[in-house]
Amino acid sequence: MMTLRMPAMGPLMTEGQVHKAYVGLGQHFSAKTRLFDVRVDLSAGASDHCPPVFHFVIVALEPGWIRECNASVGDFFDVAQTMLVATTTAEEALSTPSDRDLRVAIAAIHVDLLFG
């Protein structure tokens, strides 16, 4: 089993909000599947020299089946909090503990607030 935890995009980030979810419970995903867009608000601790709100995307680097999904649009997750649990096959038992993190890529994305 594989676990996806909220990644940290810098030392000031303590939580992120699911802005868009592209997958759900029971779904199969392949490598390069976009899983979530995450919104981060650093207004309380950011300096005047960086944007207080930014977005990033989480993309799977390996295939799997979503067996538990705690993430829905609007949900907040602390850094390192579990967002989903996946298995390599649809039949893999959930009784065994997660043995590793799901391999993902994360990248900042530009969102133009004037155009949604």
C-alpha cells in the first residue's frame, strides 16, 4: 500500500486546501495522472516579498488504485496528513499497513484570479 500525504512547499507552509480533485475512491490512476490542485495561504506568516497565496499540483509518478480517499474539494490538510491510500492492484488487501509513500511530483501552478 502507498500513502499520499500533504507535501510541504516550503518552511512556512503548515496546511493546504484541496482546490480541485481529479480522482476519487475506487478509481484507477496511471503514471502522470493529476491527482489534486492545492491552494496554500501564507498571509499570516509571509513577508511582503512573496505572494501570500499560491497553488500547486500533485501528479502521480506511478499507477495505482485509490482505496481510501480523505480529500474532497475545500478540505484542509496539515502538512504530512494523509490525503489518500492507494494500492498497486484493485485486489490488494487493506489490512496491511501502508509500507511507503506514493511517488508523486509537485509543481507550483499559476492561477490568474481574474479568470478563475
